[in-house]
Amino acid sequence: PDTMVDRGCAVDPDDIRRVVVKKFYEIVIDGKELADSRIRLIPSVDNLESCFYRKRFLLNTYVDALSFLALDKGHSSLFEAVNDRELTQQMVPYMKVVKQSLITGFGMPPEEVDQWEARYRERNRQTAGSKRSLDSIARDMWRKLEYEARFVKPVAQAMAGGCQVAKGARVLAHPDAIHFRPGGLERD
């Protein structure tokens, strides 16, 4: 059956040829394919797509956007980014739009969205201690800005659901989110 898996997987900063897989945080099975997995820690869920986008938007999109902005401030690690109160506050309007996209686009209850957001922020604080390099996160910006990708899709979904998105979308339009270097774009 179709599944959604959330697990940490990163390049070892000491040896880029080695990939480190950290503990699994969540794995779920599409309930439309298999109503009961009969496995205690791997539940079947009614809306697999909402689980995927919840994780994509609340965790990955947040960390990606925060990382691009943190590079502009001269930060080099995820630890610095998640502990920079000014940066995390800058993300609030955008994340309100992201949360609305999950509510209007995937039918997630607001309380559930808030619970998952809090869970992911705590996870970010815990895993950020690894000093993961922002360069390993803030990459492929142009791909992430495509309509169906992680930065624009939640804004479009929130708009389609009748939500006001101007304040949140401004975070994406922040001129310092795109870094230029002599000879071209720093991020592609």
C-alpha cells in the first residue's frame, strides 16, 4: 500500500559519501488501500495525502525557508537558525498561510495542525543541536519555488480556500531570500 514516512536522513558532515539515517518519527499506511495494518506503530489513515503535505509544509518547508533567510544573516547552522528569535518571528505570517492551506486544502482540523506544528518545532530544536549546515538544507531554491513545490503550493491552496495571503507571501518575496554572488546565483 501507499505510505508516508518521516525519518531523518542527511549527509554525514564529516564524510559526504556517507548518508546518516536517523530514527523514524512517523510511518502511516493509506487506509484506502489497507483499512487496518494490524501493526501497532504503523496505523492506517483515511487521508494519506494530508499526512504527506502536513509533514512537507510544517516541517520541510519551514526549515527550508528559515534556512534561506538565515544564510542572509550570516548563520551557517540549523542550530543558529532555529534559535534566532527574529528569524522565527519573521516566519510567523508565512506559516499562518501554510497552516490555512492544510485546513482548507486537506480538511485538517485547526487543532491538529497546531499540534503537529508544535511537535515539529520541538523536533527542530532537538535535532538542530547536530549543527547541521544550512548549505545542506537551503538548496534547489528555484525548484522549490515552482507552483506545485513546497513554497508556492501552500500559498495557492490557501488563496483557493479564500484565505488572505498577502502578509505570508511577503516572506517568500523577501529580497534577501535570494542570494547573489559574483558570477551568478548562489542557490539554484
